[in-house]
Amino acid sequence: MSQEVTPGAVLWAAARVLYTELVTVVSTSLAFVVVALPLVTVGAGVLALVETWTTIIGKRDTGAPVTERARLRLFVRSVRRHLWAGLPYSVALLGVTGLTAVYAAVGLSTRSGVFVIAAIVGVYAVIGVTLWCLRAASVAVRTEPTPPARVAIERAGLTLLDRPYFTVLVATLAAVVVVLGALVRVAVPLLVPAVLAVVEVVAFEELAGEGAAAVRATYTRES
């Protein structure tokens, strides 16, 4: 595990991955959106997205699929494998998102400052829960045997609290991605899901793997 984390290395490594793998970013984002449409499967989609990108990035030199078709097959297999395990993630994500939407709707319709403030706080909560679920997915897909969702979520919380400054920086980056996606709406289904997954995978590699610099070096060496 990296003793010290370098946010700049995470940023540059994630940017390098996104630039090199742009086609896969789009294809996996769209695949995630399709999988998430029934809503109850959004958790399985999160787990599959993180697992797919962990394989693409972490096993780039050791047999990761290189064609888009093979990568999408990897994603689909992961979704099927995590359908049951993803339910707690779905409950958490849908619960906080749904409550925030209700607060926003009531606040705008009644012009209630209390509900508007609650909706604003809810937006931060959505980002926080999303990051927590992504981190729990990283823990789950990198642990053998795969831990129960409760254990993965607890361990994810510990990693997020271990280096709070790093967590805040990653959360800020995620918020920027979401805001930019909201401004350019077509970017939401095309880019946002996979971009968030890539940032999480690289950040977790910095925390518990060989480091983000190693990821960037792999992509730089092969460019």
C-alpha cells in the first residue's frame, strides 16, 4: 500500500487513462445506463463498472481484454454475477437520490427555503453516497473471496476516513465531473459513469496498490 498519496498523480493518471481509453469510456458508460434503467440493478451496474475498469487498468500488461466487444462481455458477465450483491448499493443510491428529488420538487413548488436547503444538502449526500458505493465496489472486486456488501461498505468507510484530505479532493473532482456533465447533458450517459469509475479505480490504486504513477507509466510506455 502506498504510504503517501499524491493527488496530482491520481489526476494525471486518470486523465491519461480517459484519453487513451475514450472509446471504452463511452461504451461502458452507455452499458451502465442501460443496465441501470430498471433502477434496482443500478448497484450491480456500479460493481460491474468498477470491476471492468479495475481489470482494464490493473491487468493492462497481463491479459486484460483489448477489444471493445470483449470488454463489454466482461461488463455483462460482471453484472450477472453481482445482481444480488448489488441490491444494497441500489437501495443506498436510490434512497438518497429519491429523497433529494422529493425535497427539490417540494421546495420549488412551494418556494420553501427549508426544502430548497435540504435539496442542496441532498446533492452533496448523493455525491458522497456515490463515492462510498464506488469505494465499496473497489473493496469488493479486489478481495477474495468477495466480502458481503455490509463488510465492503464498512471497509470502504474506513479507507475514506483514513485520509480525509484525499477523500475531499477526490469528492471535489467527482463533483466537478457531475457538474460539467449536467451542463453538457449529453455527457451524462456518454461519459460521467465511466469517468467516475476510472477516477475511483486510479485513486484506490494509489491507496492500496502500486500507485497512480505506475498506472500512468503503463499507459505512457505503450503510447
